[in-house]
Amino acid sequence: MQKHTEPRALPVYLRPSFLCLFVVALTLLKLWSAANAHFVEDEAYYRLWGLSPAIGYFDHPPMIGWWIWAGQALFGDTILGVRLIVVLSGAFGSFFLWRTADILFDRIVAGWSVLFLNASILVGVGGILATPDAPSVFFWGLALWALAELHTSQKPNWWLAVGLFAGLGLASKYSVLFLGAGIALWLILVPTARRWFGSWQLWVGGAIALLCFAPVLYWNHLHDWVSFYKQFGRAGRGELTAKYVFEFIGAVLGLANPLIAIPAVLGAGYLGRKAWRGDVASALLILTVLPFLAYLLVHSLHARVQANWPAPLFPTFALMAAVFVAGAVKPSWRYLAFAGVGLGVALAVVVQIHAVSPISGALARKDPTFQLRGWPEIGESVSKIASAEGAGYVATTGYGLNGQLAFLLKDELPVLQLNERIRYAMQADVDEALFRTRGLYVTTERRDRSALLAETFRTVRRVAVLPRMAKGVFLENLVVYLLDQPIPQPLEHIAAGEKQ
């Protein structure tokens, strides 16, 4: 490995001007795709958060709801409005990653970091999706940048920025708690970092982080800590097993881009050795990712780790890969890096285009864009059935389907989920008078809960089966029931029936 202390000539592809063009071009592609590709189910659900911004929600902290609200304020209740801030955060996050790598190492490492991050499958392909992962990645990256500025400048006021960004990250997703654990490890285990314990800015920064997180705590206090139970109740559940470990490792390597994951692993090893020998910058990178990575590994010994969970670690993984490639003596590593960037960009372009206009439906449910497909046609069909049957509302029992139909029928009919009403605590209570009219119950065939409705409505009659299609290929069936003659208090009956 070569050292990064001496200035080196920048190749064209690593110069800031080229990197800006590269990021802008990918951002424009994502904006086009974001505006024209339909929602996945989670996004359609989070859209409702943007319409009713609150300080907390059942599933996650509220930041993605606030981002969606801001986008909707600019572009209305549209698909682009929901995704706008997410796409822009990827571009700004690239800049802050470049700055972090530049001040910790040099501009060679900084350039490769930006290329690698944007060529990762997670960012290049999934960077348009409006989910809590987007703000958690962004604010984790900003906190890491502030720590890098702190380390290189030795100015304690940077702790205030660290606290702000870490707090905003906590208001995005609970997993950012592990960043706090990583910072604590860095302060405790690195001798030269321990001096910061005597700095008042460190403690005020911690107070700022807690202040940013306080609304989430208050909302949970008002709602019996339901969000905490939902998220933290997953930890350590299930019998000890090894069957999910390799799935977890494979998902991380795959989403990082396999050709980039290899130098990332080698870079982590190189930085780990430097950290062991006392290098503070290397220790900063290793220790801030270690607690979350350890938790995910332990979790994988009990249950499946969802592929998106490690998302906040990917900017650091890109930086680790860049450190290795920038210092590699053998040119073969740079050839591998070029291939990795090319592969990632090519996949990003193809998948973004495929998301908007499917090239083929042959993969059906195995297609990673499966959730995007066929929804406008479903919405049109449900609208026609509602008109023909004289239905005044549409009911569901799944949050994802509820979100999809709420968007598709937003100007026509109210759509509500009968069960799990805690998900909609930010909305006004449902008017029970609504159930005095006829309604439709829509469900996917594999999650049909119409049997529960028999105790709530005297009439529960199947009226249609709607196939969801992609390029003429069958994906799944949605079933539509007519609901009529309600028994009093339908929502309470549905909730009670579901718990039995």
C-alpha cells in the first residue's frame, strides 16, 4: 500500500469537476425515474406521513415524513414530490463524503469514494426510494464529516455539529443509535481522543442530539412506547441459527456492488491494522461502523437481516474501498475498480429505465422492481367497481396496499386500513358514519382477511378478482369484496378479530 500523505496528480476521472458532472448526471437520471416510476408499497405508506406531518409514528421516527412534506410543498402530492428530497440528499451526501475523504486522506481517496458510493447497487439503483434509510444515511454521513473536521482541525466546536447531525439521524431511524456507540468507543479507546471528555462542546453536542430526539421520545411516551417495542422487540428473537448469516453477508456484498465490496473488505483490514497501531483517522472509520455491524451480525444469528438495514454504513464502506484502491501498487486493483464503477453505473441506468418502462416482465415476482408494477391499472379497476356498486369508501387490512390505493384514489374515495389503526395516529379519527354506506374491501389474494369481516358486516360478497400484471406477465391477484349492512363499531371488531 502506498501512503496518502504526499499530494499526487489527479486523473481526469477523479477531479472535482468530473465528479460533479458524474453526480449531476446520475441525479438527473434519478429525478426522471423518481418522477415516472410508481411507488413501492412502503413509499406509498410514507406518503401519508408527509400529508400529516407529526413528531412520531408507529414504524419509525418522523424524518422521512418531514422530507416528504417538504417535497410535497414544492411539487404537490405527486410521486416526485414524495421522492424529491431523497434524490437530492444523495447528491449532497456525495459531496460531504468527498470532503470527509479529502481531509482524512487525500483527493485520490475522495474521488474514488464518490465513484464507489454512486456505483453501489444500494445508492445507484435504490437511491430514489423515499424510505427512512435515506435520511439515516445522509445524517450519519454528515456526522462522520463533522467528526473528520473535528479530528483534522482540533476545534471543539465541531462537537456541536456532530451532535446536531447525530440527533437528526436519530430522528430518522433508531439504528443511528449505533453511531453514538461508535463515537463513544472512539473516545474511550483512542488515547488522543480522550481529551475531548474535558470539552464542554462534547457534552453540549450530546444535549443537542438528545434535544433533536426528544420529540420522538415524547410521541412514544404518549403512545405507550409502541414504536420502541416494535423496533427494539426484534433484537435477539428466535433460536440460534447460522442460516441467515451468509444471507446477510451476501446481501451486503451484493448491494455494495461485488466488485467494490472486495476492495472495501481489504480496505477495512488495512485501516484496522493502522488503527491498532494508533492511527486516529483509521480508528474513527473502523470504530464508528463496528457497533452497528456487530449488532447486525448477532441479529443474523437469530433472524433475517433485511437488506436495507446496513444502509448507513455504505458511505464508510465506499471510503474504505477507496483507501485500498488509491494505495494499491498493482494496477489490477484499479482495473477492478473501473470495472466495479462501470458495472454499478450500467446497472443504475438500466434499472432506472426499467423501473419507468419495463423492458420485460419475464422475471415476474423475482424482478426487483416487482412492487412498482401494475398499480395504476388496479386503481382504475377499483374506481370503476366502486362506481358500479355505489361504494363510498375502500377498506384494506395491509398498510402497503392501503398506501397504494390511497394515492391512486386520492381524488375519488376515502381509503382506510381497518386494522393497526395506531399507524394512522397522525390522522383524524375515522368518521363512523362512513360505514353506513356501502364500501369495498380490497386485499391481495395471499393475505385475504375477509373472514374477519363477517362479524363486522352482514354482507361480505366477492365481486372481482383483479390480476396485477407487468408487460402481460401475471404478478399477483387482488380480490375485491362488497361490504354492506355494518354491525356497530366496525373498527373495534376488526382489531379484536385480528388479535384472536
